[in-house]
Amino acid sequence: MSNSLRIEAFTLKAVEREHAWQPEWLVSVPMPQGGQEADPMAPDSGDTWRVDAVSGQVYDGTGVPAKTE
């Protein structure tokens, strides 16, 4: 998969946000190293982002809402 980003949603969970429980997907975003495709099963090969399953809002690995263009 050269020149593309491979993203895998692997868990649906509930998280408390704004005093209410919200469903969200945990999404693995592998980061390529040295120009090679990342192995999504390798430890520390990327980051885990969260996607609100209702609104679609994306949160980065630190829980901060990701900005979209």
C-alpha cells in the first residue's frame, strides 16, 4: 500500500464525555518508518485514535479533537 494510509477500526467501546456515555471506535493508525509500510501488528508501530460512533468526530491519541480541512 504505498502512498496510502491504512486505518483499522478494531474496538467499539463506551467513554464518558461531557457527562454522558458515548460510543466510540478505537482506530489503529500505523506510522510508516523509513519509507516502508508499517506493520500494524508490531508494537509501537503507530497511534490509536478515537472516533465518536455517533457524530464522527475524530480524537487524536491524546484525546484532543482532530481538526479537519
